[in-house]
Amino acid sequence: MRLSRLFTKPLRQAPKDEASVNAKLLERGGFVYKNSAGIYTLLPLGFRVIAKISDIIREEMNAIGAEELFMPALHDKKYLTATGRWDVDVLFKVVSGKEKEPLFNISWTHEEIAAEIASKFVNSYNDLPFSFYQIQTKFRNEARAKSGLLRGREFLMKDLYSFHQNEKDMLKFYGEVRKAYEKIFKRCGLDSIYTLAGGGDFTASNTHEFQVVAPVGEDTIFVCSKCGYAENEEVSKMKNGGVCSECGKGKVKEEKSIEVGNIFPLGTKYSEAFDLNFTDKDGNKNLVIMASYGIGVGRTMAAVVEMSHDEKGIIWPESISPFRVIIVEILSGKDKDKKVVNTAEKIYNDLQTKGVEVLYDDRKGKSAGEKFAEADLLGIPCRVVVSGKTVDAGKIELKKRDKKNSELIKREEFFKIL
Amino acid sequence: MRLSRLFTKPLRQAPKDEASVNAKLLERGGFVYKNSAGIYTLLPLGFRVIAKISDIIREEMNAIGAEELFMPALHDKKYLTATGRWDVDVLFKVVSGKEKEPLFNISWTHEEIAAEIASKFVNSYNDLPFSFYQIQTKFRNEARAKSGLLRGREFLMKDLYSFHQNEKDMLKFYGEVRKAYEKIFKRCGLDSIYTLAGGGDFTASNTHEFQVVAPVGEDTIFVCSKCGYAENEEVSKMKNGGVCSECGKGKVKEEKSIEVGNIFPLGTKYSEAFDLNFTDKDGNKNLVIMASYGIGVGRTMAAVVEMSHDEKGIIWPESISPFRVIIVEILSGKDKDKKVVNTAEKIYNDLQTKGVEVLYDDRKGKSAGEKFAEADLLGIPCRVVVSGKTVDAGKIELKKRDKKNSELIKREEFFKIL
């Protein structure tokens, strides 16, 4: 894509009303636009990042046999009434026309709907197990909507629901999802810690979270420095500096962290409410065992920005960067400019032909300093400079976003590296 | 995909509470599930169809230079208040916590938000024109939510917004969008008619709709049999059997039709409300000229079902079919079954290796009659039968969903056809 055609433009100043690093950098770079507190538009650059994270999630979900679908956002009151969740604090409720009383809520989660759908297709043990997922918008009226995309009132979530004959089968799949989640976060450039946690409004059981250690995090976890066992403070009896309750050896460290994913064993709470049962081999009726599993898609993007940036801007991992390469064309107002433009255009076309996603800063009338500063802000992993100097040398200047130094290399060498 | 692993199952009976053909067939086939009146879940098969339609739309939008983004669904009251649309009938409004008065609505359209975003990035004429689009959920409290996916209260829409220096530039792009839309509908298997219409709640100007002639349609249009000129009855002065007002020659025919897309010239209504202006070459400030353009994504799927089905089920065009091929394995309980299964498995693997999307009906204990009936209901364009008979002949039985007869052909021949 040509930067001259992108309608968004990086802002010189960080937005004044944002406290968090992720919101400051994502807004300054033109990745997102804040419509209201905790409510953001994904601008074209941000949409590309989210699309890449979504694709990674889809690959790993499909690999464990989960089927993608898309449930509605407008939920009849009957759903939450059936499980006693209609009065949960964070609900946004919906009124229409002349009605005074809300008859709907907008999706804060989908356990009830998932259970009802499953109940239409499950009859016998032969129909189990299965799982389905969606990437869909969730709405929660969060009091603290001040951490940028870490805690939105409207946000994209991948939610997965699984259905089983018994606890044992559920725990087997739970283990597969754990591995899939660890892969997803790793592929997005995040080190996640599998952490024991409470069930919140979802279940009475303990659950597990995927936490990323970060000073900005709203959660506090205790992690063993030896075996890696971790607990969220809401359920933990471990103390900073104490001994790990799991291995009995390691020293426990208290950390601030961001919850990027969670998995909930749900038991039969939702099956019971929606008559989700099956006939077993002996002809007996049993309730289906459910579990649900979430990943904050926008939050994952925000966590990556929190973990991977410097004073100049974002440093995207290649896997989720909106583009792999940025070409910066530097003009000097001299005759040589023609050759510079031709060379830059040629590299741009060659990369596109090779299927490399490339952003080409072809803007005229911008100084080298401005262009470099904006390229650093955008955080694309590989910067290629084409200038009078590089053209004279018959080379290009290559700089990795996460390295200090640049190098002059031949064009063919560059294509080989890619 | 193996049919034995798909969690949804075709229903024997059409749902009793649906009047429209599209809802009956889509629900029976397990493409959608109705959660409430006018509110549907896209089940895995339906999700695949929608994903294909979305991909076609994305290709054609990107080809005319539109940039994809994703705007929020939760809209602060300030947006619609600014343009006097806060009291539109079909709005769903949102209350939260202890508030009695709604402070938000959920997205029924996005002109206001699009104008505000654009205003942050447009300064001079150099920044124009540009356009952006999204595929996102819309919510409208429709009184008549009885036409299945033709008129939902929650539905997926592709909406595009464009921004211009003047009317002339807008009309040029308007023409490009018209061509792109005609391509999109054609690629989805629909003949669309470009129709003059009114502006509804969006604009005082005349607009254009893309209509598909169908008895189930809620719209009435008048079409010239000679030049193809068409008008929606809401703006038309033409009469059934009369002479075309455009060419003055053709006879006009009255038709029932489904509106699958529309394009609206918006003038400066939204630019004015959101201070969206630019400095022209002479240094004068001007308001930006806007237009918006919609395609109902779910409605397009529903329109295809209305136009392309028979008494047995849906007949998908290849371009948007959830799978290109369905393999039906027919077992007889005899020794030969082993060879039948091996052959079917081999064809399944070969097709997957070749990148052909294939659904494999590998279910045991289902009769040939049941399997054929379900394959017809699902409407996949190409059915391959593997049975004792075909294995003996060293061939496969190929039947196109839209043809009456099947043919026995060699496997290699079949691969060549694909």
C-alpha cells in the first residue's frame, strides 16, 4: 500500500486524554480512533493487525477441531433470566420504540446462547464431544475504561464453547485448548503464564487465566520462579517471597499482569438451564458438561504494544505487523530524485509480486526526519531506505525496527533475506 | 470436512414459525439458527457462505481503492443528536447500570461516525478523495421481521463511505461503486437491477438501489423491458404496461423485488454536523461531499436461496457454496463396504490436497435415501457418490445439483473437470 493513499496520518502529539502506552501509541500511529471512553474504531492499520491475530487464532482453533460460527449480539432477556445473570452489573440493556423496560441485552458473553444452540443438535452420546467458536464483539459497561484497548466497553473477543459427556473428556479438551492458547500467544509475540483463578460471574469452580507480566496490568499474580506455577491473588494463598505451594521449593514473586485469555470449566450450570442433555450408552439421560474459553483479540494487540515498544513507537512482531516491510523514499530536490523514485517503485512492485506485504512511503514534500520518525512510530519490522546515497552505492539501506544499526546491502541480498 | 464431525444436523421438517423460503431452507439445512424473531446465529455452514460473500465484497471494494476498517456498534447519543436522527423509529437504544435514560444507541448505520473520523484526517484538497468500508453488524427494530434473513433486526452489512472535493468527483466514484456492486451480485449468482429510489432517513436526494426480481420481495419496482431503466414505486411515475419515461419506447413491467444494495449521495449533511471541511487550492474552506453505499450480506445469502432452490433444497452457485463437492459414501453392510470406504477416503484426501473444499458424508447407519435427501437440501453444486456399484465399475457417480441426471465417470476425469 502507498502511504500517500492511506487516509489516516500519524499524529505528532500523543492524545491528551489517554494514560496508557497502548492507547497513546495506537492512536498516534493511526491504528485506532477513540469514539468514546472505552470504545474504539479499528482504523485500516489496526484492522490489519487484528485480522492477523484473528487468523492465528482461527488456525489454532481449527487445528483442535473447533467449528467457527457467529452468534448474535442482541440477546432476548429470556437467556440471562434462565441462569440468573440478568442483573449482572456490566450489562448494557436495550430498549426499543416506546418500551420503557429493556427486553434485550447486548452480548457480554454467550454461554446461554451456546447452550441453547447445542441443545437443538445433541441427542445421544454419539453427538459428543464437539466445540465451536466465534470472533465477535462483546459489550461490558466497565467502570474503569482507562487502560486503552486493555479494558474497553466494546471489544472483540474470540470465545470458544465445548460440550462433553463427562468431566474427564472435558478436561482432556481443556488441556488441548491450553496448548492451543499458549501457541496463539507465542505466535503473537507474548509470553503467557497459565494461572489459577476464580470463576467470577461464570462458574463456582476455579478457572485458569493466561497472564502476561506487565507493569500496566490490572491483575496481580504470584508466580513460582522455579516451576512456573502461578495463581491470581483472588484465589492465592501464596505470598511475595514465600515458598511455592505447588513444588514446595521455588521462591514466589508477585507481579502485575494483563489477562489475555481465560478458560472456564462450567459444569452443568448452563446445560441445566437450557435442557442440554444426552442419552448415554445405557439409555440414561445426562446433562452435558460444558466449558468456555476466551481470548481478548483487541487486548492481545494492546498487550503486544505494552510489551514491545520504545520511546519512538511500536515494535511489531512480524507475525502480526500490519506490513512486513516499509520502504522509505528520501528525495533531495536534485536530479537524482528520478532515479530514487524509480528504484523505490521497482522494489515496491517486486515485493508485491513476491507476495510480501509492503507499505511504501511515497509522500513528496516530507523530510527524511519526519519519514523516519513516522516509520519508527508505525513499528513495521523491516525498514528499507532508498535515497540518493543508496542509489549511488547501488544498494539499499536496511534497518530492523528492533536493532540499532542499519546496513547497506544489495537488493538481491535483501530479497534473499525475506 | 467430515459430515460426522459437523455438530449441526439437517432437520427433517421445515420450522413451523417461518413463512419465507429462505428461512425454511437455511434453518432446515443447519445454515442458521433462529434465536429470536429477526435474530439469527450463523451456524458453521452458514458462516462459510457468509465468509465467501464477504471475500467477494472485499475483493471488489479493495479493487476500487476502498480501505477496510471496523467502527464500533455502541454509539454515544452525541452522534445522532448532531444530525437529528436520535428519534428514528427503528433505533435500539441502550441503558446501563442505574441510568434510566439511554445514553447510547446500537449501530443502525454509520454516517455520523464515518464523518467524525474523516474530519480528524482531512485538512486540504490533497487529502481527498478517499473511501473506507466495513463489514459489521447493524441493528434495526423492524416491525416486519418475518421474511427470514431478508429483513432481520440484527444483520451483517457491508457499508462504504466516500469523501470528495466536489459533486463531480463524487459522481465519478459513485459510478465505480455501481460497477463494483454489479460485479459483486453477479459473482454471487444474482441479476441485480440498478433502480432509482428515495432517500429515506439518509438524504433528501434521490438514491439508487440494487434490486433482484423475486415474488417474495417487499419492494415494488417498474422496469423498462427495452432499456432496463428502473424506478422504485416510491419515486416512480411510470405504470405497469406504460411507456418507459427514460427511453420513451419500452413497455414498463411492475415487479416485486428484493433490495440487496443501495447507494446514497449524501451531499454535505454529515460534513456540516461534524465540521468535516477542507482547504481548496485557493485557500478557501469547503465542506466535504459524502456518499454512502450498503450491501446486505446476510440478505444477499437469503436472496440467493430465494432465487436458486427447488422442492428438494438449496442450489448454491459455486462461488458462495459452503463446499464445492460433497462425497456421499453408500454402504450396504456387505464385504464390499471396506473398498467403498477406502475409495471415498482416498477421494476425500486427494481433493483436500488439491485445495478443493469438500464435505464428506462418512456417516455410518444412514440410508442412501437419507444421504441423498440431505445432500440435495444442503445444495452443494457437485455430488460424488461412492457405492458398491461405482466401485465395481471402477468409476464414481457424478451429479450436479442443478442437473437432473448423474453420470458414471473415471476418477481422473472428475479431477480434470474440477
